[in-house]
Amino acid sequence: MSDWREEWREANRASWDERVPIHVSGEFYDVASFKAGQERLQPFEIAEVGDVSGKDLLHLQCHFGIDTLSWARRGASVTGLDFSAPAIETARQLASELGLEATFVHSDVYDAVEATGGRTFDVVYTGRGAIVWLPDIWRWARVVADLIRPGGSLYLTEFHPFTEVFGDEDLSVEHDYFQDENPRVWDEPGTYADFDAETSNNLTYEWNHTLGNVVSAISSAGLNIELLHEFDYTKFQRWPFLEKSGFDTYRLPEGTPSLPLMYSLRARKA
Ligand SMILES: C[S@@+](CC[C@H](N)C(=O)[O-])C[C@H]1O[C@@H](n2cnc3c(N)ncnc32)[C@H](O)[C@@H]1O
């Protein structure tokens, strides 16, 4: 029987590599509007991260860089890191096309300290579907803490792990909330950005890190949690019945009992 410990990284990377061009040319990321100046960051992120002008910001798992470059537009000196070579290549091209100053590093997140040459940052920004790809949240939190300079902060915004107990069609409870070290293994074509896209690298390994474990891991790594907010909306069509309100905001229909769909967390190094 195959061992996920040897396979998770290569399988996930192959899946992401194949999805980069689909995302770059699709409607979901709407790169043309981004190039024309559209804001990609959520208002709550902008408010909670605060003024970034002149600050060194590291975006972990930056995908093809449009959120990273959104922070650059706000005056941050940005570095993006991702383990997908096509993602990093596209991010570099986008930065150069837009004349934005940015560094993009090709690396696994667990090797980020070495890959960024031991630098530290004022802000480490990550999330929106990032930590679900990582087997060990405790190790991730230690890496993040090592990347932050004294007085700097981690800002994480993620899809709420509670949403993962439900199936994809309705709110019937189909999965455990709590998970041991073994991944959830999926073998599904398409992507959240285009459910009908034809893809061949479909095997992925994912871990649903509970809110309790995320908070505990960050705290154990020596960071002080300053805020933890939960939101009743999300950024993609998690279920067919979510209603789109605004460019990338999806909500439960009016009258439906509210559920936590996303959360944000800020933690600071003393
Ligand atoms: C959903 S995207 C991140 C969300 C991003 N904010 C966005 O919506 O564009 C997840 C990213 O994590 C990257 N990734 C997954 N596992 C990784 C790992 N172990 N090290 C570095 N990057 C990883 C993938 O290549 C992908 O670009």
C-alpha cells in the first residue's frame, strides 16, 4: 500500500502546477481586472493587517502572486513563496508586466527560512486555502515564527475548518471535524475556480486543521494572538446554493441559519 508521507508533496504539487494556467486564464481570478487595478484583498484583511507601506511582507503559498502584488500596490516590500514552479514563473511575469517591485521564491513552505536566506519580515501573510495542504500545523507555526522579526506579525485568513464537515451539495454532515495525522485523499478533476475544467493530476492530500489546533500551534510557537474573527461569508462557491454578493463574496441565502465560513487571525512576536 502506498505511503502518503512519501507522496503528498509531489501529488499536491502536480495538481497545483496543472491548475495554474487554468486559474490565470479563467473568470474566477479575473486577471484582466486585477491588471486594470481591481483590489483583490478583502476589506477586513486590509483593516486587520493595517498600514503596510514600507514594511517587509512575506506571502507564504502565494499561488501566482495576485494577492502578493495587491500588498505591493499598498506600498509593502513583498516576497511571495510557493512550491509550484509555474505559479512562481507567472507571478514574476505579472510583477514585471505591472512594473511592481516583488521577489518570488520557489520553495516548499517548510523550507521557507532557508529559501528566504534567513531573512525576517514585518508581516507574514498567508491563507485562503493554504494550510489545508500542510500535514503538520505545529511545524508550520514554528517556521512562521522564525520568519517574523520581533514586533512583527502573522496574519492568517482561512476557510473555516467547520465547513469541511459538510458534503459538497448540501449541509448534510458527511465528514469528521477532527482528523488524525492521516490526510483526506481526494481524486477529483476540476478546481474551485472552474469545476468543469479538464485536469489529469487530480490526486490530492489535505488536512483539515481544527481552529483549536491552529490557535494552539501558533501560540506554542511563541506568538501572541491578538485577534481571531469568524465570518459568515466566504470567497468561493463552497456549495451550489451560496449567493454571490460582490466580486468574490459568497453568502448563505437570507433566512438560512448562519454558519462560520471563514476566519482571520493575527498573532505578534514580542
Ligand atoms: C489556494 S492557493 C493559496 C491561495 C491564494 N491566496 C490564492 O487564492 O491565490 C494554495 C497554494 O499553496 C501552494 N502550496 C501547497 N502546498 C505547498 C507547500 N507545501 N509549500 C509551498 N506551497 C504550497 C500551492 O502551490 C498553491 O499555490
